[in-house]
Amino acid sequence: MNLSIDVHQNNEEVSVMLAGEIDAFTAPNLREELLPLAEGENTTMIINLKDVSYLDSTGLGVFVGIFKKLKENGGELRLIELSDRLKRLFEITGLGNIMNISAN
């Protein structure tokens, strides 16, 4: 399955809607699309994961890279509408303790 990436930027806020699977095949495209948007000063990136059906370690690595880049530049990453399965994945990897994640 492919990954759909829908990005809307409004000043320092970037809203991203993802749909599909984030894996070794789709993660490089996701990184290429979002990492440059994380380089602005004080950017808040809100990524909606409601329609993400699968996420592997490669995808987690993309989110870590985006999180670090945003933090370096005084920004923030918010992951919203995670399924229980995705939320658990972030929690068992310890990323739920450092990233702003929300089930709704």
C-alpha cells in the first residue's frame, strides 16, 4: 500500500494528514517531504495519523528525525488521532514519553 501525504502550511503551523502505511518503502518519501518543513524557526507540526494502518521502525525513525529537527529550531511536533495500536507502539518504544502524542 502507498502513503498519502497531505500538507497545509499556515505561517509557523504545518498540518499534515497521512493515510496508508509507513514502512521501509514509504518512509523515505515521508522524510523527504516533511524534514524541510521542520527547518523553519518555531514551527509547530501537527501530524494526523488517523488513517495510518501500519507503522514500522523505519517510520518511527522518520518521526524521531522530524522531532529532533523541530526541537533544534524551537518548534514542536504533535502527533494526533493515533489508533490504540500506534499509540502503544510509541509507548513501548519510550517515544510516548518525549513526544506529544494524542489519541484524539
